[in-house]
Amino acid sequence: MSATLESLRGRIGDVDAHEFIPVHRFPEIFGEMGQRFIDNGKCVLDGLLAMPEGHPHRLTEKIWDDEKITEQTVWEKKGIYAPGHADFDRRLAVMDAMGVRTELVFPGFGLLGLIQALGGGQGTFPVATAKEIAIGREVIKEHNKWAGRLTRKHPQRLRIVGMISSGDPDLTPELLTKRAQEVIDLGVKAIQISSGEPPAGLSPADTKLDAFYDVFAQTNTVLTVHPPSQLGYRKTDVWQNMARPDLATLVSFHQAMENFLGLLIVGGVFDRHPNLRVGMIETHTSWIGPLIERLEIGFSGIPTNLALKPSEYLVRNVRASVLHDEPVDRWLERYPYLEDVVCWSSDYPHVEGGQWALRDAYKRVAPFGDSFVEKYFVKNSELLFD
């Protein structure tokens, strides 16, 4: 086999990595807004404090980004103990050690702001007050400025994902489009929106959103969904107040993303915007094949003027990250067209990314041959990076 890990080195696309700045560094990195979030972010800070002491994801620990960058620390250290978790000049060296060319980097600071902007009330996070919701929205704006600066500084290596709280109750399609343009003007090349809340109160397939999608297509900006963008999909108190809400999450985690992508496909969004690129990131991939299969089995019975089959839109317009523990080999055997859709991701530095994730992923997909190995680690992700 010629497609070895060594032959891939320096060319790999990583479609899911993270900024993981500890709370004590918010003022240093995000300025006045960082301090305001500490002072007015009880909703998310209380949720973080629920993490066990010493846990790699306990962002309230006073940890500095000074771990030595070695092959072992890069693949074994996690969360706030991993090198390059907060310092993105160091992150470039981490990527070099991993063999990664470009990373799609999702928010930490901004993600906490999004949870608060969406009202909290999920998992360990208490329900946010009106003031906290307003602060959460301001945090998102500050994150976007930071994301644009870093993307402009390292355009070939880092794509820091911007954010829009697209389910805000006061949004109109025109204001949503304006927000998207403002975030893009900051320099970001990918934007995360909500999949659990209807964008501007509309179906994702509504033609009133065409100007919004057109901004992405015309500026070559990637539209992404990534947890916790599914928040709000099950708002009914029955779901929120279950004795074991984690069980409801286990069952329904993917449903908001599946609903969103399915409506984009059957609602003709990809016909009207053939250059729109969508990333389904850290959403699991087990549901994608069955969704497309279900649409295509019933496709002939659906009144439609769509130009392509659902699987063809998927291959042309969509990419999906694969998590460390997913049996992607099983999905590929069942749904061969996923060969052109799925992408490797590290989830760095999150614990869920696992240790030695690149090596394990290579072993899993190598039996599918050199062509797929090249697609999985390099070619497929280019739709989200180029």
C-alpha cells in the first residue's frame, strides 16, 4: 500500500478541532468582554464547575499552555493539559507534529456564549437569565472578531469557525443575512449556526432564506453545524425534566442535524445554491446513510423538480466528520457513496477524540484501499477548506 501515514504527513485535513482556553485567560485573550463574561456568566460557569476537579475539560482550572510539544503529548494529553489548547501559534507546531495541513477549529469561549445565548438549561448548565442571554450574544460577537483575526493571520493552516445564534427570536431573514455578511467581513471562512432552532423562525428550506445561503455560496464560506447547535430542538419541559435527561440525549442527539440536512436536500436549497458547502461536524455519521436511503426509497413518490438524487447532493455539497469510536468501515460497506463524504477529524484537544486517533483511524480505513485513504484524510476535506 502506497498511501501510508508517512505519505499523508503535511497534507491531512482535520475538520474538527477546538479552541480550549481556560476561564482565567478570558480577559487576557478576549479583553473586556472576557472579564464581563466571567462576571455575568453564572449560567455556564456553574455548569463548568460541575465537572470533577482535575478533569481535562474543567475550564475553571488555572492551567497554562506550556506542555512540551512531542508526539506523545500531542496524541495523549487532553483538554487543558494538551499543548496548544489556548496558544494558536503553538497550535501550528502541534499540527506539524500531527501531520495536519489545515484545521477547522470550533469555539470554546464562543461555544459557552452560545449555550448561554440559547438560554442554557441543558446538561449541567442551569437556565440563563435574560441578562445572561444578552451577555451570551455579546460573547459570540467577540469570538467572531478573534476568529477572523486568527484566520486572516494563518489562512492556509487555521480556519477558526465563526458563529451566528440563528435561532434568536428577534431575527428576520434580512437581519440573519446581514449578520452572516458581517461575520464573513471579519475574515472567517466557516460559520456555525443552530440546527435545533429554525433559522429566523423559518424552515431551513424556505425560499425567504435564499439571500442568507447566497452570502455563503458567493463568498466561498462554509456553513456548519456542530454541537451544541442542536440545543432547542426538544424544548418541551417533559424532555428537559426527565430523571435521566442523558438518555433522551442519547436517543435524540442527531435528530436536529438530520432534520436540518434533510430539509436542505428535499427543499431544493442545493439546487438554488449549487455552490453552497455544508459541514456536518461531530454529529456522528451513523444517521446520514439511512436518511439518504429513506429519501431515495421514497423519492419517486415525492412531487419534486430536484435535478439530482439526494445522494448526489450529499456528495457534491456536504462533508461529515467521523468521531474516533465510530465504525465508519460499517457505514461505508452499507452506503458506498459515503466514501466521498466522510472526513477524518481529531476533535483535538477534547477527550472524546481519543488517544493516537490518527493511527487508529488509519488502521480502520486502510483495508478500503489507497484511493479511499487519500479521500478520507486529504481530498474530501478540501471542500471545506479550499
